[in-house]
Amino acid sequence: MLEARLDTANLFKSAVDAIKDLVQDCNFDCNDSGIALQAMDNSHVALVSMMLKAEAFSPFRCDRNIALGVNLTSLTKVLRAAGRDDTLTLKAEDAPDVLNLVFEATAQDRISEYDLKLMDIDQEHLGIPDTEYAATISMPSAEFKRITTDLMAMSESVTIEATKDGVKFSSTGDIGNGSITLRQHTPVDKPNETVEIELSEPVALTFSLKYLTNFCKAQPLSNQVKLCLSAEVPLMVEYGLEGGSYLRFYLAPKIGDEE
Amino acid sequence: MARTRSKGGPASTSADKTASTTAKAASTSTYTLPAESTNPPKLFVLPKNTSSSARIITLENPRYGNPTRYLVCPETGSFYEFTKAAPPNKSTPRSWLLSSEKSEKEPALESQTIQSPDLYLATPYDPLFLLLPALFKSSSNSKSDNQQRQYLSLDDYLDLIPNTDRHFSEILTLPNSRIEKVLEARLASVCDLVEMGDDKMYRPNESKLSTIILSKASKMAENLPPSMEEKFIKKALEAPVMGVVKDQPPPPPPPPPTTSTSSPEETASPSASESQSTVTTSSGTTPSTAVTTPATEEAPEPAFAPAITASPATISLQRLRTSLNFILSSYLPPFLSKTVLSSLPSETFTELEEYLTKLSKLRTEAAASRNIDINGGKRARDEDDDERLEKKRKMEQEEKVKKANTSRGVKQLAKVNTAGMMKLSAFFKKA
């Protein structure tokens, strides 16, 4: 029996919104520590990992481990019915056929309830080790989104080059090339605009911009985004949430010369 | 060597050699290439023993009623019909090149070419056939009632023979003509005879006629040309290999559509041919004298018997019937063919008939079973197809649902060029 209540549906909506553009169907693994999700895209070059800890919910109750196989598009459709500020309650039996969603608009005393059919999904689960990254860049999520969008005009891929001085996003395409460089920047009055670079060694990697722009759909989840890079390992893009919850994306770097 | 005007007319023929006779239609110049003759010569093979008074005359064909040329030799009283031997393959151009050896008797024929490759063979012809229409015409409607026919003299009958060009009467009146005698003899063979003083009066007798026809047929059956043997005997009685039918341990040969097709000229209806069948088999019991051969002649034939059940007797019966049908359909007036067939003793061909019906039954069974096989296979295949279609439909539906449940982002990511990107499973081990 699962029962998890979120004060604002917005968090869940945004998370699902971001994931649904990467994977089609996936399992929500529920246990007493929270709701976790891990899925790869069809090409298996990107991975999304979500952890909504029990603390994010009030209340949270999960007696057993339950896997909720969900088609994310369908879930998105249902979640569209939820207002941003509605409280969202997820409920499921122990061996569920459906996921029950209840949206409550407290202001209007309006309660909507949906049952979403579940499906059996065979999914391989990858163990992601804790990695010491060569570079960890924290930056405003909106800035990252803008960079990826801007560079999409130039090329399909972006090279992220982290040095002591800053981080440089550059793209070279048919029409020319372009680059954006961010320097460390810690405004006291606007903590959301902080750009922080932790660097153990310089690193430069190339990634598919299309995937990155997709990741950026999680931007509403968090003001800050963390990019973690190391040579020859997947880039991690993390949207941190309150209470240790997170939504992380992993993307394999492009190795070898670009076309 | 006689020259024959190919174009009809009482030609000045006296063919005394089997050699070919040509007609020189146009005069030729020695020096220039002669113009093509508008009436080119034709090549005939004529019998040796005709006298110089032999003529080619035009008479009405007893079968078809159209004017047809016959070679008649008054002195021997023999009739010949012309058979045109055409080249088997019309697409290949052929022509005759003629040259003659020097002969003391006649001036050497000028060498020449004839464009038409046709060859006309004069083959002996029973003048009885010429008489038949005249004999039986009068009574064709009254059903073969011998009593109702009148006794007539030979001359009366001869008068009935169509004589539009007067060729026939001319031939009769030639000096030394034996034709009338021959005709009388032939007439007598199919007629009842009454003598009134010097006059002999004849009345056609159908049973006599059928006896004669049957004897002709059995004579012909003894020596069928190979092409006919192949087509109408072997093929007709042959049983195709029936590997398909397993539930019929002794697979009797299904005959190819023999019964009626056995000869294209066959005018006989199946029932009629059934009735003819008696003559041969039961010839011993049949009073008809003419049916000479049947059982005995059949015996030596079995070598041809197809591996299956067609007995030698059956084969020779088939031969006889083929011959009979040939004669009936090419020489007798149509109305007479039926009369002859119906006047044959009814058990003549019973054995053959039995065989054929058995075969046709088996053949239909075989065909049916083959059809079942085919249909069965087809059905099985159809079912397979159905299943496959069903599956396909399901898959398509699932795909549709899947597509409908796929977000735009996922679809767009599918187009991303991921070359050079390693799979994440290369970095992260399976948990």
C-alpha cells in the first residue's frame, strides 16, 4: 500500500514532464525511503534517475516495495488535470493494477481523482557508482537552458570545456561557430545566479545538444543545475530538490571526431 | 509424264507414274526471269495405274456438300480424293524446286520452282460415299424404316447425285467406262436388291451400311497413323501418375477427358458411341458378317497398353471407335453418321465404355482429391496468412498505441545521431 502526498503537484508534474521526453515507459520504484525512478532512453546513451525521498512527501507511507509501471505520456495527460498548486496524492495497492491520483484544490474545495492503468515493464537497472568528477559546475538552471537553446542554432553538439577561469560551451556548425563562457560568479544578493566551478583538473567533453535541451525541461524543478564532468565518463546533470531529492540525467559523451 | 492443269476442269491428265506431275501454266523465256505465274502449277502425286482417260472432276462432297475435286479413272473405275499435305510449320518458308530427268517418252519438263509448298496426294476413295447422300437423303426424316423406302434403279440414284458441272455424267458416258459397274457394285453392298426382269432395283439398307462402315473402321484401326495413335489412343487411355491420391491403393488410371475428346471429328454423342461398342466385342454373336476382325485383331496390340489397366481389348476398341468416328465425321453426311451409330449393335463398345466410365470416375476423384490437396494447402496457407495478418494487425495496433503514447521529445530523440556515443551500460554496471 502506497500513499504519498505532495503539497504542490508542480514538483511531480515538472519531473514527469522532463522525464517523459526522454523515456516512454518506466517503473516508479516505491519503498519506504521514497519513490525512485531510473530509466534509459531508447538509444541507451542517456539515463534519467529520479529520487523523491520520503521527506518530500507529507505524509508518505509505503509498506512494501512496489513497482509502478507507467506510461509517462499517459501520466502526463492525467497530471495536466492537476493545478500547479493542487495537492497531489499518489495511492496504490500492494499489487496494483492502477495508480490512483487525487488532486485537491484546497482553495476551491475541489477534488479530482484519476486511476491510471499500470503496465508491466521489464527494465534493467544500472548501478551508478559515486564518482569523483573532475569538474563540477553549478549554475542557474535557466542559464543552462538558454545556453543549450542558443547553441542549438549552431550545431547538434556542444563542447563543454571547464578550466580554472570558467566554463566554455562552444559549438561549431555549418553556419559558423559560437561559444558562451561563464566565469565564476557569486552575487551575494542573488544566490540563484551563482556560478561555481569546482575543478580538480581541466576537462573538455562533447555532448549531444538535443539531449541536453531535453534535460533542461526539468528546469522548473530547481533554480540551480549542477553539471559534473570527467573525462570519458557520462556527464551528470543534476537538478537538486529539497530534502536530498533529486532528478539526475546522465549522458554519454561524444567520442571521436564530429562529423 | 502428264501435265495437269491444276485449276479444275477436265484436265488432260494421264498420270502413269507415281512421280509428280506439274502443270506448266505460263510460258517461260529462256533468257529473262519469267514473271511470276498468276496461276502457278501445283504438285500432285497421282496413282500409277490410272489410264490416260483419267480426269479430275468436281463433285459435291458427300460430307460437307461443297464442290470437291476427285480424280476418276473411267477404265479402272477407281475414284481418288485429293489430300493436301501442308508443311507442318507455316512460319518456315518452303517451296518446291522441280527438275525432271530426261525421258524418252515425254519431253523433259522445264525445271522450275513452285512457291506453294503444298503437295496434293491422290488417295483411293470409295465411291460408295458419293452415293450415300443420294441413297439415304430421301428417307432422312423417316426414321430408318427400311420398309418405307422405295426400290429404285441405279440410274435413278445416279440422277440424284448432284451434277451441276455435268462432270459426273460425262465421266459415266466415257467409252470403256467401268464406273457405272463399280458404282453398281458399291450400291449393291448397302442395299436390298430386287430383280424385276432385267432391271435391278435397290433399296438402301442401313444395317448393311453400318456393317460396311464398321468393317472399314476396323480395317483402319489395324493400322492407325502414329499421330492418331498417340493422340486418340494412348493419351485417351493413359492414366496420369497419381502420386497424390494415397487413399486409393490400386489407382486405376483416370483417363484424360477421353470419352468425348478422343477425336475432334467425333460427332458421336457419348451414348451413341456406347451403343456402337457392341459390335467389336460381341462380334461372335453379332450376325453382321462384316465385323470380321474385332477380337482377334485386338490381341496382338497389347504391347501398346499403358502400364495401367487398359486391356488390349479395350485399346483396340478405342482404336476402332476412333477410326469409326473419323470415317463418320469425314465421309458420311452428318445425318447418316447418327443413323449408322444408332444402328450399331448396342453392346459393341460396352467393355470400353465400362473402362472409360470407371476411369472418368477415378479421374474426377483424382482431380477432386488433387483439388482438395490444393485447396487444403491453400486453406492452410490462408490460415497461416490469417494468423500472420492477425499478428500484424495486433502489432500495428500496439505500435499505434505506443506511438500515441510516445512523447514528442522521445520521437525527436530517436532522430538524434548518437554515433560516437557509447551506451551507458558501458559506464554503469548492471545492478
